[in-house]
Amino acid sequence: MKKEIHLNWFYPYPTETIWKYLTDPELLRQWSSIHKTTPFEAREGFEWTEQQKPRRGWDGIMYLKVLEVVPNQKLSYSLKGGPKPGELSLDTIVTYELTSVDGGTELHLSHTGFEGFKGAFTAFIMEKGWMKIFNKRFRKFINEQIVNV
Amino acid sequence: MSRTTYDSFLAIADTSRREILMMLTKEKKSINTIADSFNISRPAISKHIKVLADTGFINIENKGRERVCSLNSKGFEEIQNWVNYFEEFWTKELGNLEMLLKKNEEG
């Protein structure tokens, strides 16, 4: 089961340009759906929310908070959400990393630490005596669902 | 009226519900058999079972007078759906950035 998202994207522009588009509130508003309502501030601790289309188990509200800012290199923030305010079952981290490459910039986006998922699953698997009572079939099933990334 | 919607994570975040899933890894069990193994009230067990059924972790079938529960992989797939959802979401975001850059920087 895939538990992390990693995307690589090449942009034929210098890292400074990409950084500007990742952090300037006016530019962000033009391309990013998570920066439509609150002017972004690229500083640690900055918090904002953004409404997305709700789906099953999620009211569509993203709770975001800047964790790390390394100009022209790295920007990360936490992304939380859940079925209703106060119940944040989704607790994840989004990171943008920029690398200067020949002819432009490589952007690596990762969305990791699906703690709501992983925490619950770990607890589920590590439960006392769990492995002993596993039958072969379900062990295979769990392997397919969780261990394979 | 308003029904609490549980997602897959909340569903298995609860100890009793995980215990129920564990019991079902061995074999199918009736709701009565499950309830007998717990010290909590039958309505509470019924609610847990309903949450697990609603989130796709178990199936319930009627066998005579008994209602029998068995494991279902759908709940686990739902979690995968979240990852898929965000993968698509970010791909769209990065594509939008590319389009704006093209428009602004090459104009």
C-alpha cells in the first residue's frame, strides 16, 4: 500500500523564480487552490485554512501551518483535515524542495507522514498478540495492503 | 437527521473496533458472539459494528436469526483512495504552476 506521495516536476526557470511563485501571495492566488482566500506569509508558524470540495470522511477544510522555510530551497507545511472541526484524522506534511539543474529547476513535492493513517495502522498491527492470531489468509491480505509500497 | 460520518482512520482508531476486527481475522462471527466477548453494552457493540460496516471494514449477512460479520477489504481500500486523491490534487497544482509560469515568464 502506498503511504507517501512523491512528485518530481521540471520547470525551465531559475530556482529564484520558482521560489517566488511558491511564496508570493499574489502569484500563489493565481495558480494554487490552497491559497485562494488567505494571503500567504512564508514564515514558520504561519497558519491558514482553505476550503476544498468535501468528500466522504472529509468536510473539505484544510488546516495548514508553515513548518520550515529555507529560501530558494525548501518550504514545508502541515496539512490536517477530518470529517468535522475538532476531528482531525488526517495529519500530514507537505514539502516542496527546489534543486537547481541544467536549464532550470527540479521541484520535488512530497506529501508524507499520513499519521492518522499510519498511526492507526501501526496500532492495529502491533496490538498485543496480534501476530499470533493472524491466519495465513489475512496476513497475506495485510501484506498486500500495507507492506507493499 | 445529521449522521456522524466516520472515515477509515477514525474507524480503526478505536481499540474496541480494532479488537472486533482482530476477532474476525480468525473466522466469521455473529454479532451476539462478538458482544459476548466484550464488557461493554450491546448497543455500544452494535454501534461499533455499524461504524465498521459503514466504513467498509466488515460485511454483515443474515443467516437465519443471526447476523454474521466477516472482514471486508473495502475499508483498507478507502485509505488508499485518500493517497490517490492527493496525488491527483498535487499533480494538478504543479501543472497549474507550469501554465502560469509559461504565461507570465514567456509573454
